[in-house]
Amino acid sequence: MRVDKWLAAVNVIKRRTIASDMVKSGVVYVNGTKAKASKNVTVGDKITIEYLKGAREYEVLKIPATKTIPKSHKEEYVKEL
């Protein structure tokens, strides 16, 4: 699954357009490398997002099969480090 789709699907970022803009602006890193929107994520990848107030790091636990998941199931798909 593409990194921008994954960020939106697991409710890390509210909308895919915002996720795509963040990737294009260069604040999203996958395993320490600046990500492109077409970058695929796999289980075990570490995703870092650099916000103005500091960076947040997430680990991919599972890839969702649907477009979005319920917010109550977020812990199954992503772990904040």
C-alpha cells in the first residue's frame, strides 16, 4: 500500500490529500529515507513525520484491506514509538 494511502487509512492523518501534500513537502520518512507518494509500505517499516513541534515515529503493524478502518482498531495497524 502506498505511504500516503496508509497514513490516511489508519487514521494517522485525517485525509489522503493532506497526507499526499506532506509527502510531497518532504516531511515524511520511511525507514530514515525521505518518502515519495508512490513508496510502498510493508509490515515492520518505521514511518517518521516531522511536525513543526517535533517528530513522531510510527511502526507499521498491519496493512489494512479496506480504504479506512474504524478508529477503535487503530492499535492493530500502527504503533506510535
